[in-house]
Amino acid sequence: MEQADVKPKPKKVLKYLGTTFVKTELCKGCGFCIEFCPTKVLEFSKAFNSKGYHYPVMAYEELCNGCDLCGLYCPDFAIFGVKYNNPEYKPAAGAASKDGQV
Ligand code: SF4
Ligand code: SF4
């Protein structure tokens, strides 16, 4: 039996589909947003807020799709996600701070 042509898998293109905003001073560092993000975008900051909590930062912003699940799980309304209108949008290198604040 002849082997069927196997098409190469298309490369997964990382798109910048959305982003998050974090109100760092409202965060209590529970980590729900980090735990439940489906694409594992977030990690804790190295810095503390004024209450002594680490807050979430975008570690892999290219993976964020703006679904706002992080916002839905946050008990303190400290984070929310938004979708970009232009899915081809890509921030300039170095433009986004890992410890970005609102
Ligand atoms: S908006 Fe969605 S993909 Fe982006 S960080 Fe929040 S949960 Fe993750
Ligand atoms: S779910 Fe809200 S309070 Fe908990 S770490 Fe994330 S932003 Fe902070």
C-alpha cells in the first residue's frame, strides 16, 4: 500500500490578539488570573505593590487573546483583558514593560 502524502503542519503563528490591564494597587496576589489563563500569559511580578503583594504581569503577551477570563476570575476587579481591533497589531520591541501598570 502506497503511503499518502503527508502535508507539513502549518507553523503556528503567534498573534497579538489582545492584552490585559492590571490595577496593581487593587491586587491581593491570589494568583487566580495566572492559574486560569488558558494560554498561560501571566506570571507574578518581581515587584510588590504598596500592600506587599506581587501582582500579575504579561510574561508572554504574544499569547494573550483578550478573552478576559483573568478578569472574570479576579475577586478584586484588578485585571481585565481586551481584544485588539487589529489582530495583526504587534507592539514595538521593548515597548511593553513587564511590570506595566495602569
Ligand atoms: S485576557 Fe485571556 S488570554 Fe489574556 S491574560 Fe487574560 S485570561 Fe489570559
Ligand atoms: S486574580 Fe486579581 S487579585 Fe488575584 S492575583 Fe490576579 S489580579 Fe491579583
